[in-house]
Amino acid sequence: MTAQAVQQEDLAVVIGLEVHVQLETDTKIFCGCSTDVADADPNTHTCPVCLGLPGALPVLNEAAVESAVKVGKAIDADIPEETTFHRKNYFYPDLPKGFQITQYDAPVCRDGELDVEVDGERRTVGIQRAHLEEDPGSLQHEGGSIDRADYTLVNYNRAGVPLMEIVTDPDFRGAEEVRAFLAKLEEVLEYLGVFDSQRDGSLRIDANLSVVPADEVGEDGEISDEALEDANRTEVKNISSHKGAEKALSYEATRQKNSVKRGREIEQETRHWDEGRGVTVSMRSKEEEKDYRYFREADLPPLQVSDWKQKLDIPELPDARRERFRDEYGLSEEAASKLTSTKQVADFYEDVAGEYDPDLAATWVADNLLGELNYRDMAITDVEGRLDEFMRLIELVADDEITTKNAEEVVLREMLDEGEDPETVIDREGLGKADEGAVEGAVEEAIEENPDAVEDYHAGEGGALNFLVGQVMQKTGGSADPGSVNQLLRERLDE
């Protein structure tokens, strides 16, 4: 169907993803070079193998294969008896060998799926395949973006870092769905321990997007193969975040819809997402499979992997842990979601809930600690080495040695801002809980010094009691428990 024929019709968006995930291994996929390249000088983590020098032979990293199998189990994929590697031939400056070692017709994982929640509705996204390959190097464009740079520098430190490419079905009907899927995928990968989102370039997205007449989309969201074949698609590259994916695909969907409505044909091409300008830019015509001239990698024999699925264990995944938290600890859906947002958060909550009431633990971890960390744009991984200090603060509150108010509003905040332990903050600020005699004395003083408030209390004015509580708290330097003060004042005033 031509663009002219559909220009007056409503258009639907169809998106499929190719998600490139850096696997968290100590060394590269085919050599012994370190993958810890974040702060390394350019081109210092290289060797003849990852630079593709003549005579250098690849040796497969077992940890990378184990990681791939774990991902396959997590997405309920089929893992074949045998998997093989191929050479994908194309020239690009950051590909030192002139080809990429990847997998073609025998990937390590096929036909998986991942459940994701979009606008309160649970959906299943099909995953066609997930395969292993090596990462290219990285390009640094100087003086502007890719289409405006004065020159480009190449850093091969990243060349050979193990990648897993996860290819979805064209199951997305909008950019917001893509963002939700990426967040869920990243959550699962981090639970598996095969991925570190803090690594630069650890997750990169290529998206294939096309628009079709809305009446080609069934009520269940399905689109016929014929409709997909008729719609030219663009591949959008250089997307590196959930937010970036939503922005890039929203822009590209609008661009294509406007083109169709103006009677223009959609070119089948590869486009670059320019994050700075917020636009996609044409790079080249879209390659076809035949252009890559795939052939078997003769230096890597076929790999038997079917029995790895039974031998390798994977941890409890986020959905299962969320459900268990609701059942075992009686948490609400919202609290369980917060407390399973990352494996580190969930582990810490269970440590606290093992010592104290689960509701108290949930309040402290989900509301207090995570709330203060989010305010500071921090994650729990930023304070992993200090979790025993936060446990100690909860213990001080539970043992009635400090008020909840002071613990939340003073101690916790200064622990995060100053890097101090709770006892240091408490001693410096004089926040130790006042003894019973001191609180009773402060209550008597507040009553004697504020006869008008006492009279108002007896006249039934509710604010009078709150005023007297404030006076007592001021006299005790905030070290009294407000609930106990309220009760003592009522008892004394009602005599």
C-alpha cells in the first residue's frame, strides 16, 4: 500500500528491539584482556586477539556462556543442543578485524518471553533470540555530533567485551511500552548478576520502527506478516537509556507519521539518534542480511550447551520475590514493588525484616532510606559498605534509645550527607532519648509556664495540646517521644 493510499487514515506504530547488553565478566569474550576499562587510558586494554592481528586465535570465555544460559532460563527460552559462532563481515572504524564474531542461525537462546506491566496491564513480549557476540570499540566524535564532527577518535578498549544481543518480536505499539520493557529487562539482568547498569555503554538499543494503517492491527495487538512486509522500517541506533529510547522513538514515530500523511514514502534506512538535538539523522541505507556475508567461525568449534540449563541455578527473580514479599511479610503491592526494585534493596530489606517487625523494616527501607537516597540522586549501591550502620540506626529506634522523628529527620540525613555513623551524629547533636524523669519535669514546666494554653485545653480547643507538646519537645531538645509526651500531658491536665 502506498503512502498516498494511507495518508488520510490513522496510523499505528510497530516497534521491535535489538538490545545489546554488556555481560559482567572479568575478561573479554575471546581473550584475557580486562573488561574494567571505565577509567583506563585509550587503547591500553588490548591484545593481538581483540585487535584482530594476523595469527591471533580466539578462546571462548566460559563465564560469558554461563551468563547467556542464565538469561535464557530467566526468559524461558529454548536452549539448543549445540550453538555455533559466525563471522559477520562489515567495515566500520571501531571493528578492528573487519568482521564481528557473533552467532547467526544457531543462537544460544531462542523463543523466549518476558512479562512486563504497561499502564497497569500485564503483557508478554516475545523474544525471538538472544545470542553472544563481541563488542566493537568505541568512537569519540570531536567537534560535534556524528554528522558534524571535525574528526573521530577510536578507542579499542571495549573491543571484545562480551555482549548478549536480545532481539524481540515487533510487539511494541508505542515508545512508552519500550521504556517499560527496558526497565523490566534491566531489573531481571541485575537480579541474575550478569549485568551492571553503572558501566558506561552497558546497555545499548537499536530499534526498528515502522507505521502501518491502524486497521491492520487486531484487537489483540497482532499485525499480519503481510502488513509488516509492506511497511518500510527504519533502524534507529545510538540509544543508550530507557529515557533516551522513549524520546528517540517518539520522535521517529512522529516523523514517519508526518511523512506518510504528506504523501512521502518512508525510506528503509538506518538513522542515528542525536541525543543533544533530540532528532534522528539519516546515516545510510539499511543493510540486508546478505550484505553481511555470514560464514562459520572456523577457529571456534560448535559448543554443546543443552545440559548447562539444568546445571546452572538462577536466583529468585523480581516478580517471584515481589509475590513472596506480599505473602510472607504482608506487604502492600506498592511496598513490595519498592523493596524489590533491585536485588540489593531486596536483600537489605530481608536482613532487616529478619531482626525486626516486617512493617517497621518496610517503613525504614522503602520510605526512609530509599526516599533520602532518591532525593540525593543516589542508589543503595552507593552505600552498600555502610548498611550495617543503617541497621544500627533502626536498632536504636526499636530499642527506644532515640526518637523516630530525630532518627528520620536528623540522624539518617547527616549519615548520608556527612558520611558519619549514627552514634557520632547522636552524640554531637545531643539526641539521646530523654529519661522519664526529665520528660515529666518538662511536662510540669510547660503546664506552669503556659496557663493560657491550659485554659484553652480545658475549653476544648484541640490546638492547645499540640502547642504544649511542642513546648515539651523544645525543652527536651527533641529527645522525648511525642506520643509519650502527648499521653503524659493528657493525664496531667485531666487530673
